[in-house]
Amino acid sequence: MSDVVVKLRDHGPILISGEFVIEDGEGQPIDLAGKTNIALCRCSASKNSPFCDGSHKECGFVAENRAK
């Protein structure tokens, strides 16, 4: 089983925990400063992209993803 967990929060960010690497569009690693828990923006309103800054609460972002 994987040591990385990815959770889709209803009306909120993607939470990632564990040991992982995130790369930008050119394949360069984004500095996570040793963090093993992060929240990635899904609403596209974050001023700290690709990370969530809570803007989804103000922009009316709606998303509920369920396993099928």
C-alpha cells in the first residue's frame, strides 16, 4: 500500500500527505520545504497557487467527488 494519501475535500482543496514530489509544468520540482502535508488549490482563485489559501470559501467553489 502507498504511503501517500490524496483526499478530495468537498468544496475545497486536494489534501496530500506522505512523502511526495510535486513538479511544475516544465518538470521542475516545487520546493515544499520538507512539508509532508499540503493542500492544493482546485478553485483557481488562490493567490498562492498551486497551494490552497482558502479562497474557495469566498469564490463559491463547488465540487463533491465520490468514488463509484
